[in-house]
Amino acid sequence: MPPPPTAPSQPVRRSPSAAPAAILTPGRPFSPAELQAMANDGVLRLLVGDSYAPAAVPLTAELRATALAAAYEPRLRARTVVGRQSAAWIYGCAPAPAVPVLLVPAPRRISSARKARGILVHEVWLGEYDVVELGPLFVTSPLRTAVDLAMHGDTPIASVALRRLLSRRGLGLTPSLVARALDALPRQPRKQRGGDVIARLLRETRSPSA
């Protein structure tokens, strides 16, 4: 997350494609009642919204991203970035979002996004390394997700998600790394809050009783 943050280049538009066989949504080919019945029998599991996957399929970030992609149209997916707790869920560190959080890279504006039902939209600055592509979605990187949760995670669930991100093997995150990323940000609302949150986590990790 290099300072100062700059808006990334226009995301590459992707052609709409069918969901992988692992993801099932109502009408493709089963009805909602049939999908629910198979979930009750343990054949399927509900991932997010109306997206199901076979219970035997391993859960991955790409699978979760594909499941979440069914919640909104391809045009919107190509121009937004999944962030905050929704991104933490994709990384396996938060509950499935009831309302997905989408980030619109400033200064780009998508007026239609704010009218879409069932999503939350925030306009933000995103740096060159703040976005990764997972399945059919653009998602904030683990580091940017942790920074956002430190600054904007005002709920106990967000706090737990941040701790899980920091402890999840393979993501390469530590409190000190997130602290340095926060320090690199220009002055902005809630930066101080994020610093306080990470400072507390740093004290906990250094405490002999932690």
C-alpha cells in the first residue's frame, strides 16, 4: 500500500461467464426449495445469499468469491472491488455478508451502484497493490482488508475478523505490517482509530500473558 494512495487503472472488463459447476443458484437448474432440501440433507451447503456448493467441495477464496458474484450483475462486478468484512469473508475470516460491501475506486463514480439493492457502496482511494482478482471478483488484498477493518470495523464481528486475518496462515499479515501500512496513509478520517486498534493488538502480541 504505497503512499500516497492512487486510483488503480480501470479494471479489465471480463466477458460474463457461467458459474463453475461447484456453485448452484436458484433456477440453475434447481428451484430454491430443492436447493434448500439438498442443504438440509447435507448434500449442499449454503455459502452466501442464494449460492450453494456441494458439501464435499473444499472451501477456497475463489469459491467464496464466485458464490458472492451471483449477488450482483457482471457490469457492476467489473467496476467495483469487494472490501471490508465482505473481503474478510472471502478470505475465510468473517461470517458471510448479508449485505455485500463494494468499494468504488475514486475518482471514478458509479451512480447506478448506489441504487442497486442489497449492497453497500463506498467511494475510496485504492493503491496499486490494494486489489487482487479472485474468481470473477476484484477484492481488496489481505493487507488492505486488514487496514480497512482497523479503521472502519466498529463491531465485535469486525474485530474478530481482523484478528483472524492476522492469524490466518498464508496471508502473510502481522500487526506490525498493518501498522506500517496505516502509517503510510495520508491524513484521513479514522486513521487514528485504526492506529489505536493495531497498537492494542501489538501490545497484546508482546504481552507475556497474551
